[in-house]
Amino acid sequence: MAIEAAPSSAGWQDDRSYHARAGWLAVAILSLLSVLSVLDRGLLTLLVNAVKADLGLGETQMGALMGLAFGLFYFLGALPIGWALDRFSRPLVIWLGVTVWSIGTAACGIAQGFWSLFAARSLVGAGEAVMGPGAQSLLPELFPPTKLSFAFSIYSLSTQVGAGLAFAVGGLAATLINPGTAHELFGMVSLHGWQLIFLIVGLPGLLLAFLIFLVPDPRRKQAKKPASTNYLDYLVFVRKHWRFIVPHHLGLLFVAMTAVAMPTWGPAFYERIHGMSLGQIGAGLGLAMALGPVAALPIHARIVDRLYARGMRDIHLRYMSISVLLAAPVAAATFLVPSGALSLVLFALTGALISPYLSLPFVILQIVMPPNLRAKAASIVLVLNGILTLGGAPVLVAIITDALGGPSMVGYSLLICSVVGLPLCSLTLRLALKPVREFLTAREAGEDAPDASSPHFAGTDDHASMRASPSHRRDPVA
């Protein structure tokens, strides 16, 4: 049975009004499912050479399987998922998504060629599109704004933990089960080792999906006034506030290009350039990917929450613009140093510096958005992410690698993505600083609040409740 949320989770009277137990239970379960999603998503990157050899695929085909097949259907699933999350039970929609991607992961284990593997990866992408909008829609209703960055940072760490586990679990599985060797399954069918690994990793998700029904959905406790569930209201909002939203989205895409490219092609880089085995890559790269963000992201979030509480309304984006700029030379050095061990250390440091992208842009977006547009806004970000980063970044690296001279140039391809993407991210985010300050200042002063008489917004403006509360007028965060 789900723990009950606070009676009025859409309007925070003060920071003590939220139900901590319900909020952190939601963070724990959403994080577990997110770890599972990234594990299922990233497994192919570790098994790329075994799959490539067994199915006779080329470099660009593997890039398409790792990126395009996943990202395209991540995009196709995002918009209807955002609509469904704002209309139906959010735990139910998330359960369906987890079930779909688990079936897709297991289906990778029975793929016999490029197109069957492409179809299976498409299922993984379509299902996993539920996690970002689902979490971004739920968590702002379970935590007040002054605690949201930290809560979301803990959830966001699950993506890095999942990426690390993909290499650690995949590396262990590849050690125990030779990916290129045929194995008899129950004496009935012969599968290659990489196929068996996909089956072993994918099937447990069908059971773990049911945990989401322990998470409360605060919408059930809110007034039964109708709210908009179409994208027209979102487009109207974007048109009015494009000076914030456009550079915000562009900055997120630029940093995500590096953040996706590095772990996707990292295993190939360490195998080709530093001669590491799959077991070494799984342990070393898995630790590097998890350690940096796990150590740094909660600290980043705490600092930002405190500065936001002191009145720095642009701190989420200002802080991130500085951190990604500092990360650019570290990322470049990662692919230039001659030592594989030092390269892994720099990989972890790069992850620590760019880790705010996992939390801060999403938090400020959800603070700005009215609650009935949150899942839609998150889905639009997923659309862009699915096409231009998760779908495009792996293919872009493959194309640059081929253009530079072949597989041994993968490190230089990753270097180019880093030194171009990270400074562009910093520049575009800075363009959004003044607009977000002006927007939040105006809304807190009552000049840009949604019309309380509108059925689209009635009962859903968190910030209006704060302004009405005497206790919150004493708090600098409104």
C-alpha cells in the first residue's frame, strides 16, 4: 500500500508541510528503477565488439544501435507519455514503461541480426522515456522548492550508478559468460554469450516494475477541478517565456552531447587505445563513471539550494555554466594522457564537474513550469535529448572517427565533442540568467502568476500558495 502524501502537496505553506517519508520513498523507488533503466540501456556499449563480430555489423551500424534505435523511440514515446502522466495515474504509466523496456532488453537476447536488434533497442527506448517525465512530475509535488535540488540530485545519481553498474555487471557477466561463445539454454536453444547476458539482465525488471505502486500520487488528493492535458498550453507558455526556455534547452543539449558520448564510446576507447580487457574496463570505467557524480552532485545541490534560498534566482543555471566550463580542459586531457589509469581518474573528475546537468536544469525548469505542464515540459526535453544527444551523439562520434582515419581515432572524436560542446553549454546557459531572474521575481511579486480563475491552472500554482502564506513571506524562497 502506498504511503499517503501530504494533504496539499501542490501548495507549500512552509518547508515543514511536506511528508518526508513519502517523498524519500518515492526518491528511493524511482532511483532503483532509473538504475535499472540505465543498466539495460548501457549494456550494449560494453558488449559492442562481441555483437559487432557475431552479427557482422559495421561501426556506423553499431552507432545506430547504441544511439539512433534507442533515441528515436525515446523521442516517439516521450510526447504521449508526457500527456498520459498529466492525465492518468502516474505510477500506472511508469509501471507500463518499465515493463516495456524490460521486455525490450530481454528481446535483445534473441536478436539474430541488425533489424531485430534495432527493434528490441527501440522497445528499450520507448519504455525508458517514462522515467524522466515521471520523476520530474512527481518529485516537485512531494518536496518544497527549498529542498527540491537535493532530492532531485539523489534521484539523478541513479543514472550514473546505473551507467557504472552497466559496466560493472556487464564486465562481471562477460567474465563469467564468454560473450562470443555459444551456450546451450536448457538443452533446447543455442545462444551466444552476449545474448544470454541480455536475457539475464532484462527479465528481473518485469518484477521490479511493481514497486512503483508503493509511490503516492499527490494528484489524487488535490481538488477535482479540470486541468489542461494538451500541449497547446505548453506552447503558449514557451512562446511567452522563450528567452529562458530556448537557451536553457540548448545548454542542456550541448552538455548532454559530451555526457552521452563519453560513456557510450568510452569502452571502445579504453580497449583500442589503452589495451584494457572487458573485465578491466567494466571495473575501472564503471567506478570512474559512478564515483565522480556520486561524490560531487549532492554537494553541488546543497550549495545551490542554500544560494537559491538567499535570493539568487538564477543560481541553478549560473552554477552549471561555471562547472561545465571548468570541465572542458579536464575532459580534453582524459583522451590525451598516455596512462590508462590517469585517464580514468580524469574521466571521474570530468563526471564530477559536469554532474550538475543531471539535476539543476531540470529543477529550475520544474520550478518555472506550472504543475500541469511539468510532465509535458520534461517530455519535450526528452524529445530533444532522444534525437540530438542519445540518438545523435554516438553516431556523431562514429562519423568523426571514420573521417579522422578509423577506429584508433575514437579518442580524438571524443575530445572534439568535449571541447566544443561544454563551452557552448556555458555560453547558452548564461543567456538564460536574466530571463529566469525576471520571471521568478515577477511571479513572486504576483505579476506573472497563472490566472486563478482559469480551470487550466486552478489549484496548481505552488508559488501562489507560498505568497499567500505568512510563514513563507518570512522565507526568502517563494
